[in-house]
Amino acid sequence: MKATVYVTIKENVLDPQGTAVQGALHSMGFAEVGKVRIGKYLEVELDTNDRAEAEARLKEMCEKLLANTVVEDYRFELEG
């Protein structure tokens, strides 16, 4: 089963990398760009066909390693 995991910085947390990218885009002539937020995209292959088990394991992975839940949110999608 394939999982796609999205990790993003929480809305109330400053994103200096996003701010730097926004500034760079503006300096390159892309004045229409508003707020930029940087995140992570991960693809994970799981060796199970049990959707409930996959969801539980993914949540555990995100909570323990893939996301810093103090400053980041995460969500995932399962295929198959």
C-alpha cells in the first residue's frame, strides 16, 4: 500500500524559509506572489493490505519521526 505524507508548518509558527523564498520570488519579478509556506512531501510504501493498520502505523511514524508536532501539522493519503 502506498502512502503520501504531507508535513507543513503550523499557521501560527513563523516560516523563515518561506519568507526567504517569497522575497527571492519578488526580487525576480514575481510580485503577485503572496505568502509562501515550505513543507515536506514523502512517499512511503507499506507492506500491508490492512487499511486500519496502515493508518495507525503512519500516524505513529508521523508522531515519532516524520513531523515535529510542536511546530508542524501532517496529513496522509493512502492508495490501494
